[in-house]
Amino acid sequence: MSLQPTRYEDRGWFVTPISTVNPWWTNLAAVVPALLALVLIFMDQQITAVIVNRKENKLKVRHHYVLLFFFIRLIVMYYRRHRHQKDIKLKIRHHYFLKVNVLG
């Protein structure tokens, strides 16, 4: 048993973007939404940078800024750990239920 892609007889690990299976115009049609998404993301970043960097906002990065991210990270780690422990407890209870009620 080796690590292989699905249907390895038909295709390899790399899927070519220009395919002979699809019609030729699908490659051209995919360029339009990709360019629109590129422009949208670029403009969003530029507009956000202009709004944030205005002199009226007088934004200054202080040591509280880094401390805020530290506490947010601690809170996220706590809730992830709590959720993980809760999932383990549910799996153990489910296993115990199946062992007692179903398997006998």
C-alpha cells in the first residue's frame, strides 16, 4: 500500500490548469472573476490603509497594543482547550453508552 492520488491511472499529483477535458473557453472565462477578485482585494486593502493612516485618527501603537494581542491569544487558547476537552468527554460518554446499551 502506497500513497497515491485518487484515480492515479488517469492523472498524477499535479493537476494542470489548462486541461484538454474542459472546453477551451473555460480557461478564458475563469480569468474574468479572478481579475475582479484581485481588484476587489487590492482596493479593499488600499482603502483600509487610507482610512487608518489619516492624521485625524492620530493612531499610535503603544505597548498596550501588544499586550492586547497577548490576552486575546490566551483567551482563544483557553476556549480551544475547553472545547477539545468537552469533545473528548462526549466521545467517552458515547462509547460507554454503546458498550452498555448496544453491545451488551
